[in-house]
Amino acid sequence: MSSSTTDVTMPQMGVSVTEGTVIAWAKQPGDEVQADETICEISTDKIDTDLPAPAAGTLAEILVPVGQTVPVGTTLARIENADRAGGAIGDASAAPGAEAPRSTTGPARSHARLSPVVQRIAQEHNIDATQVRGTGRGGRVRKQDVLAQIERRPDTLSRIRRTIGEHMKRSLDTAATCTTWMEADMTRVEASRKTRGLTALPIVARCTIDALRELPALNATLDGERYERSEDVNLGIAVSLGEDGLIVPVIHRAQELSAEGLATRIKELARRARANDLNPDDVRGGTFTITNPGQFGSLMATPIINQPQVAILDLEAIVKRPVVVTGDDGQDMIAIRPQTILGLSWDHRALDGALAAQFLAAVRRRIEAWHG
Amino acid sequence: MSELTYLQAISDGLRDEMRADERVFVLGEDVGVFGGAFKVTDGMVEEFGAGRVMDTPLAEAGIIGAAVGAAVVGLRPVCEMQFADFIACGFDQLVNVAGKMHYRQGLAVPMVVRLPSGGGFSGGPFHSQNPEAWFMHAPGLKVVAPSTPEDAKGLLIAAIRDPNPVVYLEHKKLYRSIKGEVPDGTYETPMTARTAREGTDLTVIAYGAMVHVALEATQDLDASVEVLDLRSLVPLDEHAILTSVAKTSKVLVLDEANQTCAAGAQVAALIAEHAFEDLDGPVRRIATPDIPIPFSPSLEQAVLPSVERVREACRELLDY
């Protein structure tokens, strides 16, 4: 049986091409293939193309997995020729799966003979070791081959990235998200925070809390059709964990805290978040969220609502700008003022644009009148 | 620190420990006035007197038997076998009396039997053997085999201080061919394995003179080869062996002793049983075939594990 096979090799696609990458296999081991039928897709730095089967028969084994780049001439797969294929197809249909054709051929077996350590590593990393190209004696798959394969494999997302991704997609799929922007003059906030040794965030947070007390429709959750306003302002603060993602610890009963008190809580929660030291209660029960990525200079964003809340406030960079102000004598003039753009993403299912604008205006009013 | 040969390091350890502990004494054939067949005890009778450096008749059973009695009553005897091969004559005293004394009577037997062992110098079948496996197989005995001057001194002192009978194998070929820095004063080398060279692709496990064969055979290979020096065969440092195999996944085990049931066979069995899922190739062994050691230099070189054979086996394993 072993003599009647045809190798499928990486073709020469132009004179300067020395290697190619398998993008996808159109056939799997055990599948019947016709001569010139597409067996896989390959890619070079110049073109992507379908690779036709060089002979009819049954695909006996795949030697180069998807994503692997190999030199021109490398055997990609073996086809058991048509004149012998009847029996092999019969075997495959009797016992479906990749095991069947392998167990019927002599040379394929030698590739399938895996050492204990190769089997263990492959299993731990969820790799099909029979698809790894072996560099050992007679093409045996060695430990270093399977380790190299793992290294080449693109990184899978970390658990926290997957979780963030799921939450963000679910929010966009769930909420009717709109974003409204409003400029605010930060002159008083800037002056105040400098004398008190604070950042702008806790002051804006304090103004936001007061605005939420004024317009409690935004201090709420919407879960399906269940819309619930909250007495307390449980304020979520987005904390960046660098490459490890983002987490939103919650300051419960934030309405009871001054700007200084908020500053202390924000600092403590951020420290614990980065030390991976938050407990489940620290991230539960939020009714509104503030995100503050402006330290890198970004001016506007469209934040995604932290479900099941109904709105999120985005504080971006504070930038000095020439603005028209009206003096006490009623005369307009151009002044240099620290400005920021407040962005509010809100859920159109729970409220309408007028209320969102009213809320932003309430925050702005407090920011611009800030004294303390 | 002083630079000493392997033989000087053994003498140094014995002398320092005799100075430190007056219970320690030496007995054996020609160890006194003659200073020992290999001069390990040279000058000791002058320093410590004939009462602590005792010449005995040619009777290994008597030497070991006397040592057992002395150890039981609280002394620390160090017996010298003139050649390791001759210990066969004292087998019963060592294996049945010393080895089982604690089990039967609850008595400690803190004694050492020094075995000048190994071949490679045309000593023939009676003067070239490596009998360590006989004693690994006998419960109640410890078996150590240093490969460097520093360990030769430290393991001898550790053996003297150990409450069990210890078989101490000193390889004759290393006596004057190996030199190294040796700490002054008394110190103990632990009865655990030593990583003679770190590596990631293959582990060569050896002890005694074979450590040097392993190092030489693998120094020019285009691979990162770890060399593990067992130092002690009983107790066997299973943790060090399994840790190294987990790292490299390929193993070559060397013995200068005859192949069947050699120390390396025990090591190979340990790996097969406890490191199966770490292996990326067969556990290979190289040892002396199961024949007496020939007198003829060329025949002797043909049977002892050579640098070339070890290098070839390493290449095969690395390519596997």
C-alpha cells in the first residue's frame, strides 16, 4: 500500500519565490480528491492561489498545517492514488476521523509515532502533533519541533482581553449607543486642583455626582426592560492595567465624598487594581462610569457603556485654547483658557438626546463654577 | 584553598578529620609504614602513631570485621581495601554484618570502606573492577563515588561522620590525573548530585571517572549538553536526575562498571518509571560489556566506555 502515493509539494510560483504559506486546507485526511481539484490555498509574498491536486485519490495525510511557511518543494500532503483508494475510503467511512487513513498506511505511521514528551506538550497546548513538521530522524516530530510550532502560533488573547471584548461587544449589541460632546472651560478646576494637589478627575467626578443627583435618570441601570434608578451614586472609574487591559472598580455611595475623598478612593482602588488585589464587591453595583484616558493628549472618544448602566462620561485632555469670553462690561474678547471636551455615551433606549445634553450642561455648569 | 590532586585531596580529608576527631583511625594492608599501596596514608603513621594507622594481615574479612566492632563501640574506622576487587573477601562482614546491624540490633556502624577502583591502566581482571552495584543492592550501606578533588575530600569527611557504613569509591585513574582547588580544613560534601555542566538538549549522567569522559566527549558537540555527576549512588539523588530529564528530555547514562545491573541500570529504570512523559527519545546506556577487564591495553581500551563512543551516542540521541 505504501508505494502508491503521490506527494503534493509547494510549487514554484515565479522565479524569485522561495517559500510559501499554507492558508487553508480545502480537503482533510480521508477526503476523496479529483485530479486538479483545489486541495489547499497557498500564499507567497506576491500572490495567493489555489493549489490543484496533482493526482486523483484519497488525501492520506497533511504534513504542513495552516499558517506554516515552508520552502518551495516541501511535501505538503500525500494522496493515496485512486487505484488503491477504494479500500481506504471504505476504511475511512467505517471509522471516520483523521485516525482512520493514518492507521492504514505504513509510512504515515512513522510520522504518527510520537514520543511521550511530544504527546504531552501537544496535548497541553492543544496542538495536533501529527501535523507538525518533524526534523528528527526519518522526519520524526521532536520536542523542539512541537515547541517551535507553539512559538510560531499567534498569541491567543488573554482571559481578561477576551472578557473585555465580550463585555464591549455585548454592550454595543444591547444598547442603542449615542455619543454627545460638550466643551467645558477648566480654568477654575485647573486653578483649584493645583492649590489642592489633586488631578482634575476627582473634581470632575464630584461635579458629575452632583449632576447625577440633579438628573437621576442617568444614574440608573437598564437590564432588559427593567429600568432602575439608584438612590446612591456608585461611581465606576476605569483603571488602565497597561497591556493587561482595563478594569472598572466602583466607589460606592460616592455622593458622600468630597473631591479630596474621591481622590483618595480613586488612588487606592487604582493601586489595588494594578496589584490584582480587588475583591468582587469592588467591581460590583456601579450606576455610572467615568473614563479618563486623556493623559496621552486625545481630545474625543466614543466610550462604550458599561452594562447595564445607561451612560458613561469620558474626560479627555485639557488643552489651552483661544476662546471668546464675555467680560464683566459685556464686551467679548479672546482669552487663553484650558478647555476640555466632555463626551457622554448614553443609551437611547433609556433616555433621549435632550436629557443627555442637559446632563452634560449640568456637569459643565458645575465645572465652570467650581470653587473649592 | 590549595591545588591538590584527587589522591592528595583524599589524604588531606583523612588527615584533617583524624586531627579533628581522635575516634577516627585507619586500618588496612600496608597503610602504616609503607603508606598504602597508592600512598594515600603516606606519613600518617608518623603523625598519628601505629595505634591509629594500623597495618593488618592480608585478610579483608578481618579488616572489615574489626572495623564493625570498633564502630559499634564508638570509634570511626576507615578501612582501606588495597584494590576494590579484594572486597569480595570481606563481603559477608560488610553486607551481612555491617549493613544489617542497625536493622537487627539498633546499633549504628559509623565506618568507611575505601575502595580504590576502576581500570584504564592495564591492571587486568583482579585490579580494575567497579563493584559499586554489589553494595547498592545491599540494604544498610551507603555508596559514594567522587569525581573531583574537592568532592573527594568533602565526601570522605561526610562518609566518616555518617552513622552508617559507607562504601567510598576512589577511582585510581583519577588519583594523579585530576587536579583542582580544594578548601582547607574540614567540610562535608552532601551526598547529592552535582551539575558538572548545565545544558538544555541532552543529559549525560555519570559518576567517578566517567564524569570526565562525559565532559570531554560533549565539550565540542554543537549542542547544549548537561552533565550530571551523581556523586552518591546510595542515596541516589532522584530529584536531580528527574529535574534534569524534565529539562532536556533525552538521556545517556554512563557506567564504567559491567553493564548488567550497574548503577546506570537503576538510573535508567528510575527515569523510565518516573519521567516517561518527559522523554523525547530512548534512554541510552553505555557501560563495559559483561566480561572481565582484559590485561591487554588495546583490548582494555576496546571494552571501557571511550570518549568516542560517548560522543557518537550523544550525536545519535541529539539527532533522534
